[in-house]
Amino acid sequence: MAPISDLRDEAQMIASIVAGESHLFHELIRPYERRVYVMALSFLHNEADAEDAAQEAFLKAFRNLASFRGEAKFGTWLVSITLNEARSRIRHRDTIKMESLDDPPDDEGRTISPALLRDWREIPSEALERKEVSHLLHQAVTALPPIYREVFTLRDVEGMSVNEAAGALDISIASVKVRLHRARVMLQKTLAPQLKQIAPKRRWWTWS
């Protein structure tokens, strides 16, 4: 969570930009530039496309800044714009078909308790340096259906709270929890046997 003083400074900066001090906009978005680019890249899988999408997201944020009411954090609002831009480009490219938001959960009626993949930000550096590990992680996350990849990226990669992820995706908190659960189950099924082959003695999963 950002300190209250930072949020107040951000709100004041937004008010100043809307009032005409447009030169402050770059200062406003500076803390979010990396997040926006990485978010776009995680869906578009192309650096040039991700840069274009990020740039367009920032332009749209600037054009629509007057409509930002502060009901969510500015960073959450910006991520939402980025996601919509990435989705639009994916639809236009017609390379990824979005899974229906109304599809019922798989294995309905059954309780599945997935083991959580240990946060790779906490995996020892020597493991992260192994190309096969980072490659497997990237492949597995990329292969998730979009609605699950979105939630997983926001929650387990970006570290957003459930409320923030729900706001960014414009879905309910319950939907965030269900989709995150299913994303983790899918990743466990995909990664567990592969990671075990790479390092049989390492505990890749933690139960919660």
C-alpha cells in the first residue's frame, strides 16, 4: 500500500494536471512505467507491441485524467486502461481467443486445494539464473487462458491486493479468488513434474 502522504501528493498532482499543468504528467506516471510495460508484454508477447500499447495506455490516461474520480488508486486505474488496450490489440490481431467470462468452473462440485508455487521473487538467485526454470515459468504463465493469466499476473506477479485486482479487471472479489485458484491449479499441474525433474530435492511448492 502507498503511504497516505504519497496518495495525497498524487491526488494534488492529478488536480494540477487537470487544471492545465500538463508537464507534471510524466512525473505522475514515472512510478508506473515499468509495471505498465511488463503488463502489456505479458499479454502481447512482443516488445515493440508492448511499448506501443504502453504508450497508448499513457495517452489514454492523460486524455481521460479529468474523469478519474479517485474511487480507486491511480495505479489501479492505469493498469485497467493497459489491460483494455492489450485486449483490444489481441482481438485485432485475432491470435488469442478470449475465454467466455460466463463459462462455469471446471470440476464443478469438487474441491481442489492447489499447492502454491513459491514466489519466484523469493527463489534463490542461483535457481532463477537457470534458463530452464525461468523459461518454464514464463511458458506456463503465458499458456494460461487470458482471464486466468490476468488475475495471476496482477495478484501473484504484480502483488496487487484482491480488491485492487478486482478494480483493475472490473470483476467481483469472488471472481478474482475463483480465477486465481484455478490459475494456480493449472500452473501446478503443468509445472510440478517439470520442476521436479530439474531439482528433485527442492521444495517448489508451499501449501496454504
